[in-house]
Amino acid sequence: MSQNSFISRSITREAAARLVAATLAASERVGFEPVVAIVDAAGNLKAFERSDRSSYLAVNIAIDKAYTAASFGLSTAQWVDLLEDRGASNLRHVPRVMAAAGGFPIMEDGAIIGGLGISGGSWAQDQEAGEAALRDFGK
């Protein structure tokens, strides 16, 4: 078996670091100190930053938001609506599934390469900062 026989697309360390920086900047503009988690395509932690004034509880929330978004290719805000559906409501009991705004799949050429999770603000602040960070990151 050659070294190149298994190819998987995933966010690079450098790209994850740039996205963390973009998320911190966006969160500052929105007005809160976040916890930022980036996971790879498999949902494993790739980059992480916790602001000095963020809550300890926000750590696992941010990681699980990133994991949920990468695992399913849906933002965690979409999960809020999805879990209202009777057919999907039992998914709320799956470990690490986080149905709260602030988790986003990271896409490249139509493929999921990771997930971004933000926690520490209100649901609206987490969502706004994530949307802005991904816009800035894509430039």
C-alpha cells in the first residue's frame, strides 16, 4: 500500500488558525468574548481558543457545536428546527449533538472539510459572529 492510497479532505492547520483569528475578530465586533473550536472533517478537534472572560461551560458547547456541524453538514441553528420534527426529535439524545446557534460546517468545493463552533455570547451573537467569520475567511 502506498503512502497516498488514502486521501481525505480536511481543513488544514493553517486554515483552522486563520478561521480562529477571523472568528475572534468577528466576535469582538459583535461584542463578546468567545470560545472557538474548529474540528476536522471527522469531528476531531483541530484548533481551539478560549477568551479570558469566557465561561468554562462554553468550552464543551463550542466543541460540540463544531462536531455537530461537521458530522451532519448542517448548521446547528438548522438543528433547532430539525429537532422540532417528530421524526427527528429522538436525535436530541445522541451524545454531542448540539442544537443551538453558533455551529457551522466548513465547506470547500461542496465537501465538508470541518466544523466551526462558537460559544460565549447569546445565540444571536454566536450566530452573527460565525457568519461574519466564515464570510471573512472565504475572501
